[in-house]
Amino acid sequence: MKAKETENKTGISHWIDERLPVFTFINHNLRDYPTPKNLNYFWNFGSLAGVTLVIMIVTGILLAMQYTANTEMAFDSVERIMRDVNNGWLLRYIHMNGASMFFIIVYIHMFRGLYYGSYKYPREILWMLGVVILLLMMATAFMGYVLPWGQMSFWGATVITNLFSAFPVIGDYIVTFLWGGFSVDNPTLTRFFVLHYLLPFAIVGVVALHLVALHQFGSNNPTGIDVKSDGDTIPFHPYYTVKDYLGLGVYLIVFAFLVFFAPNFLGHPDNYIPANPLQTPAHIVPEWYFLPFYAILRAVPDKLLGVLLMFAAVMVLFFLPWLDKHKIRSANFRPFYKQFYWLFFINCIVLGWVGAMPAEGIYVLISRVATLYYFGFFLIIMPFLSKFEKTTDLPSSISAAVISEKFDNKEPSSSESYVK
Amino acid sequence: MSEKDLKDKDLSDSVDEEKRDFLFITTAGLAVAGGAVTAFSLIDTMNPAKDVLALSTTEVDLAPIEEGQSLTVMWRGKPIFIRHRTSEEIRTANDASVNELKHMASDESRVKNPKWLVVVGVCTHLGCVPLGQKVGDNKGEFGGWFCPCHGSHYDTSGRIRKGPAPLNLEVPPYDFVSDEIIKIG
């Protein structure tokens, strides 16, 4: 390392670095950056989310060059992208499925944080910035889905904007304001297009803050124990660059499979019918990534309460660091939390599933029970466990945990070639 | 096997440099190739789309154009000047001494049928549309076209004779489909 530093004292990079420390910055944050040495593959999802954001912005800019934000022309302009623009089908399918991949990645990223207690002291703001990113993503994804101006676009926009009409007195004014008229129409489409283009750059800004907050204390790790000595860390490069790179390769294979072999698997066929303000599709559902929240909305028989509960389902995440005040971060050492956590995970899948089902009969009951557990997990179980849960024995350090896992609990296998 | 064994082992012995180089080069090579293909596909979306290319031929019926008259048609978003030249105009075009021209070209080389001159109506200086198509337009000192932007004069063969333009008016690719119909592009 020393040799490298002296070597850099001359030359153009040093001249620039002295005036604008970009190389020092890169070195500090992507190269030498000390990272816990026991991170597992769940720690890949942050970088994957970053890559997905870049993919979405690049394809989005290129799509915007071909798209026309006008109710008369939007649907046809999208069809023109599919048929006439060179590789336009590829561009649109990457962007369309990229939205789904983005949510898969971010949801796994969040469940990771939830399992390993990454939202606890001193990473509260890091977590809250993440929730802000999620909210921005939801708004961006929703408005993007409106742009092709198909049946699902139109009626999705109508239903979601009408959520605001639930508020007493001001509700109708808010909705008229959002629409820029008295129904979802051209003014709505043009403003949604502008905001859909604008918000991703806001996301980039919040991501930057998210990274600043992350690098303040460094990554959490599977044991949830703080880094205690240099022996607990390894430099980011090459160890985690190569790990992220492998993860990226696997991710892109999955992404590419979706784009090339099942591009419309996650979409809804009704969105290939041009928007018709006179006819609502028989079975209207949001995109899959909104289904759990949609299920919570429909679980409640009262309009205002349903809407409030749905917003609360996201907002409750902001308060996570104060709802779970248990000192131990990682669920690996919290036998009870671990079980409730997995139940919560399954519960979210159930919510997503009932969200796609018609709102009648047994599905209503299931959605109510699942909604109850969703909020019960955050508001009752978490504070309760914070007080009473006894933990299993913690390892004394990250290194100790790694050594004991490698040499005590298991027979060392011949495949561990680094000690050949 | 314990932690101590791991520390005692000199790891540098076990590093296979050749294998590392191979892995590094193949990995980086594949990433660069994949990135290049992806980048090309994405950038290619900005090239003219199929519906744009479909507009790149235009058929024109010449029959209604009387001698001395001109017609302007659109081809690829640009004006095409078609002039049914009088014998006087053909003669002055041929009279000009090719060697003294700024952009040397004989009138023969610029027409398929001397009666019909077909040129792209875009000044080769900075892209304005020259005057001279309509009755009463200023046709410049050489009876062809005059560009009002920076004062370029074109003759009855569409050749630059005076002014800042460097080249003659471009002759687009065209064919006579029949005696009185041309297909441009």
C-alpha cells in the first residue's frame, strides 16, 4: 500500500487529486474501504439495486426520446417503439421488467435489513433514507405504468388517484388537483410523464445520501456485532468487488431470462388494449409489487380507514428503529424474533397472493388476518420481544464467529482450497 | 485443522499467477464484449426507425409541370426542386465552362434527361432553402436559385457560381419509372 501512495505523488492523477480528491474518494470508498469479512450473499442486493437504477435511467432516457405523452398518441407511440424503433422491443422490455426486478431486489434488500437488524443504532437514518427511496420508487413505478395509456394504465391511475378522495372535506379537491381536470386525462398524463422522468433523479440523490450514511459506520454483518478490530474487516476491493461482480452476473442471467423468454409474464394483458374511459376492465389489479398493500386496502370495509392503513403499512417502517429496541441486531441470536420474522415473511407473500384474488368470500377473511399480523408484528411483537426476549450466546467478535463456523461446528472440507 | 494452521501456512506459495491472469482476462474480456454489444443495441435505438426509413422514397408525376415551371416535393423531410427546363436554360447550363466552376461538374453529369433537373433544395452552405422555385422569386445572377441567407447564387444546373456555398446543389438518387414518373430515393 505504501509503495502505491508514493508512486501516485507524481503524474496527472496526482495533480487532479490534489485539487479535486476524486481518486482519494474512490480509493477510500471502493478500494480500501474496510468491510466486515463475514458478509453473505444477501449483502449483494444493495449494489444490485444501484445497478438496476442505472439500467432503468439509461433505458428510460432512450425510451423518452421515442415516447409521446399525449392521450391521442401515447398508446401508438409505445406500439411504434415495439415495432419500428431499432431494438425498441428490447428497450421497452428491459425497462418494463427492470421495474419488477428493481422491486424484487429492493424487497430482498429490506428483508435482509429486517432479519439482521440493520436498522438499529447507529444506522437509523440509513434505514429511513431507504424507506424514502422505496416511497419514491413506488410513486415512480405507478406513474410509469400509466404512460403506455392502456386499459390498466388508465384504470390504475383512476383508482390510485381516487384513494385521496377518501380524505374528508379536502379529498375531492386533492383529486381534481392531481388530475388537473375532472377525470384522468391529458393533463394527468403529461404531468405523470414529467414526474416519472424527474423522480428517478431524486432517487439518485437519496441513494447518494443512503451511501454517505452507510459509509459513516460501514455495513452491518450477519452476526450483527460491531467491527472491533482490523482483523474483523477486509478491504472492499478485491474481495467484495468480485463478490458483487459474481452476484451481478447471476442477477443479469435471471433478468435476461425474463426479458427474452417471458417479457410479459409479470404484466397484465389488458394493458395492450388502448385506454377506454367508458369501460372498466372486469378484474383490475395493480402490478405485483403493490399487491400486499392493495390487499391491506381491501381488507378494511371502511374507505378512509382502508386508505390510511395502506399508507400506514409503509409509514410504519420509518418507526422500526424505535419499535424494535432489542440490543441484539441479528435474528441469528434471537430465537423468538427469528420465528416471528419468518412468519412475517410468509405473511407478506400471503398478502401479495390475496391482493391478486377477487375481494370476496374466504379471501377477505385471509386478508384481514394477514393485515392484523402485519401490523401486530411491528406494533406488538417487536416492542414485546425488545423487552423480554433472551438471546443465545453471542460470539466475542466477527473473527471469532468466522473461525468457529469454519473449524468448530463443521468438518473442514477439502473444497476449501485456500488452505490446500 | 485450526486457526493456527491457517496462519502458519504461507499462502503466497499456493497462488497460481497464470490461472489468475487467465481468469482476469476472460472475465474482463467477456464483460467488455457484453457491455459493448448492449451499448450498441441501446444506442442503435436512436438511429432512424423503420417507419422513418419507409418514408425515404417518393414518387412524383411530372406530367402536369409545364416547360419553365418548377415543383417542390418533400423527400426525407427535405425539399426537392424539380425544374422543367426551357431550351434556353439548358443552353446556358451547357455554355458554362466547367473548368472555371467552383465545384466542377458538367450539366450532363447532373441530369438523366436534360429537360428535367432534380436537386435537393438545400443550400450547401448552412442548410437554408434557396429562392427561385416560385414565379417572381429572385433567381440570382445565373437564373437558377438564390439563397437569401448568405447570398449564394446557383445556375440553371443547380451549380454554385457565386457566394459562400462550397458545393453544387446535391442531386438525389432518382430513376425514371416511366417517361413521366420519377422515383426519388
